[in-house]
Amino acid sequence: MIAKSPHKILIVDDELGMREFLGLMLERDGYEVSTAGGGREALGLLKKHSYDLLLCDIRLGDISGLEVLRMAMGLNPKPVVIMISAFSSTESAVKAMNEGAFDYIPKPFDNDELRGTIANALERKTLEREKQILEEELAATSHFGGIVGNSPAMTKVYDLIRQAAPTRTNILITGESGTGKELIARAIHGESRRAKAPFVPIHCGGIPETLMESELFGHVKGAFTGAIHEKQGLFTAANGGTVFLDEIGELSLAIQVKLLRVIQERVCRPVGATQDVEVDIRILSATNRQLEKEVIEGRFREDLFYRLNVIEIRVPPLRERKDDLRLLAQHFLEKYSREMGKAISKMSSYAVNLLQRYPFPGNVRELENMIERSVALSNTNIILPDSLALSSYKMSRNTDEKPSWDQMISVPSSGLNIDDVLSEVEKICLDKALEAAGGVKHKAAKLLGISIDSFRYRYDKHNPSS
């Protein structure tokens, strides 16, 4: 196994004794350390090498540490910077923080406090890098202006959208509730020649049957009690564009007849009118029902079914596109963090693993609601498993019960490898402690009663590629 590369730290201090002390301490903590005795030497090293963290004194023999800080902030990638000084003042601390320093520590400092600050700084750098990678992946896997995902199942959907969008053909979009059928309809419209014309979504299940005909086709003044004004129907409002009939299976047989006429003759008649109105519309429809079964059982007209279902696009449920789950979760995390003014950067790997095992009966809509709730309730900059609302579903391999060791461990007749068992228990303890510590390793080490060196050694042993 390949061990994880240690973080690289550059120490800049004009006192030889301080450089040697800090270098020895941090090398013992597992870091790869370089040192510079002055600002100019530091600038030269920063130009040649990439560092994860810069530990820099403010007062140097040649040029100011603040100048080194400014140069470091202009690098790509830039290191996280901690400033130290024996001549501390509020003014210099504020100036350093305004220039981009992570923290400012006066001399003399507590060694454990400095270690903790360095650990926090490097954790933040790791989180920022992971967030940047996720954002790049999101940009690369965002299709048609809003559909996130690059799984094989979604790639087939994208191919169908590209092929069908330029045509005038009616399309039936099928899939379970919450899979994003309206997003697919909007993508088809956006890729079509009608993209600059109206896109009118109509949720068939949300309009009372008594009002459906008037909503779709409009009515003239006096057509019925309460019709005191002429009203334009949604079909004529969409003229030249696209009508999206969501949950088409909810339409009554009487409205199905009138819809069939619109499709066949490209005209509709407002309620109470004596003349038809020409309409140039493309119809996209969607359903979570099995319309073939509805046809067989007499609840949906066969002729209308074939008119609507010239091309079918099936949107896969989330359980069939789990490869997209992490990116979808990050997409919603960024969306709601922005909306709520929170600086939540990512989800913990433990939270993502929990989501991967959840079946998501409500599909992408359920995931979005779950992430929105988590962002609203989170008090940290990372989403942890505790904030995910999975209580309604009993995880098949994870319960809230805390069984005794007797219940958890058994020795089969074939025997077991005790080293493997102990290694697995150690890994679980490390993961649980890191989760409880909000992802901060030095805090997790304290929870387990071990040193940060011991924690890093044990954690890297179980996570060689992390």
C-alpha cells in the first residue's frame, strides 16, 4: 500500500534556535519541514516549491513577514499561513488576518496550542481542496444548465434529449416521483428550436376537474357563472413554444378527448366559444404511472397514449444512479448554503457512506429536502451523519442500538483472525472519534486518549489513499 504523502511546511524565522526547535517538533509530528532564515530566502523557496502551510515570523532580518504573506497569498495553489511574533500587537494581528493569514500566534506559545492550530489550518486546506475538486466535477457533470450527474443511466437520458429535442415529436417522460421529470422537459425545450418561446408547465393533478378545460383552453365572457372576463388558456399562452403536461395520467377521459383533438388538428376551442383557435405547440408529458396498464383498464385512451408516446424517455430512480449521489448532494449543499448564508463546505465521508446505503424512495427530491434540512440545522462547516433525517428508514446494517461486545463478536467454528478483528475495531473507533470531533484530528485524538502522532499513524494505516 502507498502511504499518504506528509504535509509540507515551510518555517520562516530569523532565530536559528526557533527554526531548529519548530523543525524538530513538526518533523516528529510527521510533517515534511523546510526552513528559511529570512524573508528573501523564503520568497525564493516559495517560488521553487509548493507548501501546504507557511509558519512565518512577522519580524525578519531583511524584509517583513507580511511581505512574505502577501507573496504566498498570490500563489496557486497557495499555502495556508500562520503568523508568529514575539512583538505581538492588535494592529499587526489585524493586518496579518486582513492579508489572508489563517491565524496569528504570539511568542512564547504553548506547543500543543500551536500543534492544534496547525492541524486545524491543514484540515481547512484539505476541505477547501476537496470542495474545489467537487466543484470542478460538478461543472464537468452538469448538463443542459441544471441536470447533475454523469452515471451510465443518465448518459442514456442525455443522448435521447440531444436526439429528440430538435424534432417536433411529442415525448412521454416516465419515472418515479421525485426523479426530476420536469428538469428533463425543460432540457428538451432548451435544446429545441422553440427555446426562445414559452415553456408552460401544467400540473394536471393540481387543477380541479371542473376547472381543467377552462385552464387549458380558456373561456369567453359569460361562458359559465363567474366568467365575467374572457380568459386566455394555457395552450394559447404557450403558442410557438412547449406545453409540459405533468402527471398526464390524472386527466379525465373527457379532457383526454379534447387534448387528442388539439394534437391531431392543432386547434383548441375556449369554453363557451363558437370558433376554434389555432395553436402551434409541442407537447411533452410526464407520468409516474404505467400508462399501458391504464389503457388496458380503460382509464386512459389508447389513441391518445400513442400520440403522446412517440418517444419515451425514462428517468432512472436515484437507486439506479448512485454514482451521481455524491455530486447531487454537493450540488444541493452549495445551493442551500448560499441561500441560507452559511459557510458549509462539504459532507463528511461518513455522511456520504450513510446516504449510499439509503434506498431513497423519494428519489432526488427526497435527497434535496434532506440536504436542505441538514444545512438549516447544522452548526458546523461540514455535514455530519447526525443531521441527516434517516430515522424513518431502518438501515439494514446500522441500528441505533448499542449491543454489548458479546453480541457484536462471535467466534465461528471455522475460527477467525484476531488481528483482523482488532484492526477493524480500531478503524471503527478512529472513524467514530473523527466524526464526533467534527473532522478535526487533534480533537479526535484527545477523545481517544492518544497523541496526534499516534492518531495520524493509525488513521493513515487504515486510509492509505486518503
